[in-house]
Amino acid sequence: MKTLHKIENQGFQVNLIGDCLEVKPAQKLTQPQRDFLRHHKAKIITELKDRIAISKWLDSIEASQQDRLEVFQQCATNESDLQYFLWRSLEAGL
């Protein structure tokens, strides 16, 4: 989730609407940021779908808000942690 984390750390909220990205506040995007989003769109969509899957798993185990923040921070910085949490969500059938 490093690519998604990069744009979110710049103060943007990124959502998935169908197969389209919604970025807020869109009017604050610079041209280099727009180019980054265009260039990395497929990767960001994958990362958002991964986040949704992990979020559903966290919901199913009633994870606290603090635990959720820690999990997503780990996923953003460590690929093996991301794979572990994705595996947990698949294992749970989510």
C-alpha cells in the first residue's frame, strides 16, 4: 500500500468508485500529483481493494480503531505484513 500511502500522506483522501479513483480535495492536486495518480492508477486501485478486504476482516474480528491504524500502517510499510493480512482476509472468506 506504499503508493496509496504516498498520496494520502500529502493530505488527500482516495476512494474507489467502481473502477475509478475519487481524490479529495481534487482542486488541490498539482499537475505532478495528477500525473502520479494517472501513472499509478492500477496499483492504487489494487491497494484500495486490498484495504477493503483487510478492513472487512478487521470488522469481522471487531478490531479496535487503534489496531486498525496499526495494521494499515504495517501494510503501508511492509509487504510481508500486507500479504499476511490479505491471507487472513481470504482465510476468513471475505
